[in-house]
Amino acid sequence: MNTEKKWTQTEVVALYNKPIMELLYEAATVHRSHHNPNKVQVSTLISIKTGGCPEDCAYCPQAARYHTDVKAERLMSVEQVKAQALAAKANGSSRICMGAAWRNVKDGPEFDQVLEMVRTLNRLDMEVCCTLGMLTENQAQRLSEAGLYAYNHNLDTSAAYYEEIISTRSYDDRLKTIENVRKTNITVCSGGIIGMGESIANRAAMLITLASLVPQPESVPINALVPVAGTPLETMETVSIWEMVRMVATARILLPQTQVRLSAGRTNMSREGQALCFFAGANSIFAGDKLLTTPNPAVNEDMDMFEALGLIPQQPFEKKSQPETVIPEAVQYHDQRERPQWSRPDHRIERNLAKQQQEK
Ligand code: SAM
Ligand code: DTB
Ligand code: SF4
């Protein structure tokens, strides 16, 4: 049973619009009582099947019907995916999310290959996530048996605004896939995008739908629209940092236990802006120079940001194995034992020296 508070849209809009200092304080308080505020999960995306998608999602550069710079590619090999996952692990990622530009999963050799990717990455001691479009209950079960840790399937926006964005599948289709995933051991990752012309009431409604799922999703990505040339949303304005901070803070209050992921759109955010998002309760990011097809901050920039903010990457399976009760003593800003090699000050000095040598 979902024992969380039942929110009304009016309450959530009022929360979102609170004076920012009050909203930040409230969200940070919830955050600290459920999570270590210095730990951030680092996840890397691998686009295992890029472009050529039959759907009409208005934001998406991978939809075949829009004329974008994305070229359709075949499904990657298991070996290629493994090599990228190992590189991501070396850079501090604890989770890999494999994305495919599919409407839905079809049984057959390509799905078998994805199952093999899941089994292979599992052996790397990383959390394995997939986002492959709609799933049947049987397909979700097969992914679970292969050892999948999480499945990402976003609601994207509210039920009321959804038809402005996608016509080729329904909101109920999305909820059905999430339900199919929930019947297995796989954890649920579902969130949305802001900056597509939706109202604050639409944002509130989407968060209420996510918060009403029983149990609530283990992770919720909050994406700022990346407006891509050739898509119907190409001329949308960049989302302001205050909207992002408000959305993250509201998500944190409605979804206290969830990992809230600061997802697409970070290239437009300053380090200070991102720090406010972490303070407001974001505790996960996508790392790596590319999301699926669009740019993301460079790995080195994120390493420097973690260093400057004293953030520590979360270990794989940390949340599942030991839900953290945060006591002040447990909040170790500079616990060297928990840091991966790249974020240790001595390693950073070596890296900077190497950079200086190269520049000479
Ligand atoms: N095809 C599968 C699906 O739609 O579920 C998986 C991949 S799809 C690219 C995953 C998610 O990426 C979308 O649901 C959407 O939330 C996000 N996304 C795609 N394009 C985006 C953009 N231009 N800006 C922000 N988020 C985007
Ligand atoms: C999510 O919510 N955001 C990620 C992941 N889940 C799959 C994808 C963002 C994609 C941004 C556009 C692109 O790079 O193609
Ligand atoms: Fe296809 Fe997914 Fe992009 Fe929609 S979001 S067009 S389903 S790849």
C-alpha cells in the first residue's frame, strides 16, 4: 500500500510556487531524512539502437519522421556494449542504462541479444537498466530473469497534456508497461520532461501520477527539454534553472524515498545551478559526454563538480542492499574510502599535472 500523503493538484501547484527559500528548505529537509545528501548516483546511457523510431514523440530526435541529424543505426553488439560499460565503470558510474529507439520490444533475435547484454553487464557488478519502449508482462519477466535491475519508461508529461506531445501511443499504454515491470523484481524508473509548453498544473499532475504509483518508482528522471533542430519542439525556450530547481524540489517532497535524477539539459546549467538542484533533492545524474544522441557535460567537468561540492558517487546496489537512515555522523564529507580513484584529491592533482604537460 502507498502510505504517502495523497496530494491534490492545487496543493502541489502551491508547493511548486512557494518562495524559493521555503521550498528549498522543505525539500532539503525531506531529502536529508531519507538519503545521504552527499551521495549522488552516477548512471551512464548507452544508445544500443539509435534512430529510425516509428513513434511521433514531439521532443525526440530519434523519430524517423522528423528530419534531424540523427542517423539510424543497427543494434550494437554485446561486445561493443560491454566495452562502453567498462569505460563508464572506470569513470565512476554504478549504473548503465541501455536505450533503444523502439516503440516496443519484439520477441526474436534482437530481444535475445538485449537479454545477453543484460547478462553480460550484470557480471560487471553494475546496476543494469534498459529503456526499450513498451513491454509485455512476459518480456518484463524475461528481462528480470536475465538480471535486469531497473526499467525506464517515462510518463513524459501529465495525462491532460500528453496528446499535445505524442499521438502514436496512449498514456494508458505507458502505465500498463510500468505495471508489467512492477509485477517482476525489476525496479521502476519513470519521470518526465519539462519545457514542452506545459503548465505548472500539468507538471504537478505528472508528479501526482508518479507519486500515486504503488509502490512509488525507485527512480524518477527529471529532464529539461533539449530542443533539437528538426523536431516539432525545436523552437522551445531553454528551461530556466529556477523551474528545474522547483520541479526537483517538488518531486523530492512528493517522492521522499525515490532517487530523483537530474537528467537531460545539464549542459545549460551552471555548476551553481546544479548544486541547488542537489540541495533540493536531486541525487542522481547521467554522466558521459553524450546522453543518447545529444550532448551532456564532459566527464572531467562532472568529476570537478563532485570534487568542488564534496559529492560522493553511490556504490552499485547500495540503495537496495541497505536503505540508508541518515544520522549526522554518517554524513562524511571527505570519506576517502568511499571515493572512486578519480575523485580523490591526489588523483586529481595527477590529472591536472598531466593536463598541464599536454598543454605545453
Ligand atoms: N524508445 C523508448 C521510449 O520512448 O520509452 C526509450 C528511449 S526514449 C529516447 C527515453 C526518454 O528520453 C523519453 O521518454 C524522454 O523522456 C527522453 N527524451 C527523449 N528526447 C528528449 C529530449 N529532446 N529532451 C529531453 N528528454 C528527451
Ligand atoms: C531519461 O529520462 N532521460 C534519458 C533516459 N531516461 C533514457 C534520455 C534523455 C535523452 C535526451 C535526448 C537524446 O540524447 O537523444
Ligand atoms: Fe521513439 Fe522513444 Fe524517441 Fe518516442 S522517445 S520517438 S518512442 S525513441
